[in-house]
Amino acid sequence: MECKVGTIRQIHRALVEHGYHISEHALREWVRSKQIPAVYSGNTAYVCYDNVIAYLNYL
């Protein structure tokens, strides 16, 4: 299974382009609270776009 992975900022931009109206701050909080899984390289969090969409559909 292939997943589009990016930084929080990149994923936020993709979400906005696809019509999802959430703030970058909210996305960061969901990652920080481990509601959305992330992989870290240093201080940079990388998230899977599909995981974010699944979380938004769960809300």
C-alpha cells in the first residue's frame, strides 16, 4: 500500500486544495496528541495523507 507522505505543512496544503477546511494548528495538535500517527526525523513530523483523511472522516 502506497501513501502520500509529507510534512504537516505539506499535508495541510494538500487538504486545503482538496476542500478540507482545517487549520494547520489543529493538524499539528492531532499529531502531537498522537491521534494521527507520525514518523519523526529530528523535529520534523511526517504524516500519511490517507491517515489524516481517515481521521477526519472518523470525526
